[in-house]
Amino acid sequence: MTATSTTEETSGHANDKAGKAKPTGLKPVLDIIPESCYQRSTARGLFLVARDFAVYGLALWGLASTNNPLFLIPLWLLAGIAVAGLFVLGHDAAHQALFDSKRLNDIIGRLTMLPSWHATELWIFGHNRVHHGYTLRQGMDFVWHPITAEQWEEMGALARLRHRFEWGPVGSGAYYLREVWWNKMVRFKPPKRWAKAMNRDRALVAAFLVPTMVATVVAGGGVIGWSGGLWLWIKMFMIPFLLFCQSIGWVVYVHHIDPEIRWWPRREWNRFRGQVEGTTVLWGPPGWELFFHWIMVHLPHHVDMRIPCYKLPEAAAAIKAAYPDDVDERKISVRNYLRATRECKIHDFEAGVWSRYPAA
């Protein structure tokens, strides 16, 4: 750490390009969030959970009842979005933000993450402790971590092909499936300190997955044959899971990847840069929050994980009023997303700039 950055961390402020003092920590930002943003409603939280499970159940019933492609495609989309909505509520509960009761958060968190095949304690480690603890810090935050020009040069042909696909406009699901779910949920070796809790939650997911698969295949096999039973499981559970990966991979991407958002070397990183300057507030069309539960209003969530999802707009308004030049707030835009997937390929951490792949 340089002398300048040491002074900044000690004083709690850094200077922007205009010479104006900026915080380096989050306390000044936390201080302007209204107390009302921390008021949780158990009834509202339970209603959201019950509603999403009802929609998910209806989608499963529809998928079990038809093989007509005209119905399957919208039902798959509905089921995938319902799984994503349940996951967002589980994400809130894993932060202990959905309810005042820790016990209720723990129970609901595990239940709502089962349709997305996520072990809660493993998610808490990777997401709460690592991603939130070191957002956009080089070598620390593993989610959508950029590569450098040097790393690109060292890649083989297959690695480059995979990177081009995963960092392209349709690759977010493949990235999430491999990097987050497979590497951090399935293959991850738990640290000894948390191994018992993590393995318990892995067993819980397995206790949901295996009997569900066996029961679906056997029930379907008894009526339409074993291949038909396997197809029944695939169309009811596997395809919605893959669509969930696609949607949540995209969600995480647009939260932190943009030509205007830089990642920071360890010595220059601070919490204000990672949580405020490096996180977006995105507004969707009417009805968007019905399933995404304000997860796109992401900046205040990174400032304080304790804020329940339905209070994030209020917190975002307070932060925007205090730090108008530092809040990246805009409407969700396909054009902006395609621009990011085109421009954000290689990152220069020292200069803080994105570039495309080098010419062959």
C-alpha cells in the first residue's frame, strides 16, 4: 500500500479528480440511510415467499401436464423466473435481511434456495463473506473477475473459446453454472471452520434433488416409459434450473460489469470504490419487481446487507441524494448490456480501463 492510500484509509477519505473529498469507508454512506429502511415486515416477507412458491408450483403442474411446445416454452420461462425469484428471497434471508427472526431467515433461506439447487452455507461463504467483503478487488472477488492482457496471452485455444462465449451476450448462464454453481457449490472444499454447516446444507440439497428425481422418473416411467419419466424430470426441474442460471448470471453481470465500472488493484481498493462506485442501480419495466424483488437496486444492498429487498428503493434515493456523482443509476437496457459484452473483455487494473480482445 502506498503512503497516499495509507493516509486515505486512515482519514476515511480520498480525493476525486476534481479534488473533492470522497469517503474510503462506508460509514458516511450508512449514516445517511433512514432508519425506516431497516424496518422488516414478517407478514410481507412470508407473503412474497408464499406467492413465489405458488407460482412455481403452478408452473410445475403445467409442465407435468403438457408436451406442447406452445405451452412448454412460456411455462419454462415462468418456472425459471419463479426459481430466480425464490432464490432472491433466499439470498435476502441468507443476509438475515428478510425477517427479524434469525431462525425464520435460516429456515426460509434454505427452503427458497432448494429449487435453484444451492446449499445456503456455501452461498453465504462465497457471496456474503467474499463477494460482499471484497467487491471488485483484484484477486479477491471471484464473481465475474476480469482477466488481464497477460492472462489472455497465456490462455490456450479452448480457454479462449470458453472466455469468448461466457463473456459474450448469451454466455452468462454458462459462466454462472461453471464458476459459481459447479466450482463454488459442488466442487468447493469447505474450510475446516465451516465444513460441518456446509456439508449439512449440501446433504439437504441432495435430500431434495435425489428423491425428487427418482420419484419423478419412476412416476413418469410407470405411465409413459422410463425415457418419458426422465424427460418429465428434465422438463420440470432441469430446464428451469438452467434458465435460472441464465437469468441470475445476467443479473450479477450487470450489477458490476460495465465500461464505466473499474476493478481495483488490492492496494488501491476501498469499500466506497467497491460498494458504491462499482455497483449499479437498475430500474426495470413495470412489473419487473414482481419476481426480481428489487435485486437490481443493488447499490444500497452492497452498502448494507441488512436492508430488506422492498426497502432498497428508499435507501437508494437517500444515497443518490447524498452522492449524486457516484451512483450509477439508469434503466435496464439491452443496448447497454450488449455494449458491455462487446467492450468489457480485458481489464487493465492499474489504469482502470476495459478493452476488447487483442487482434489476432
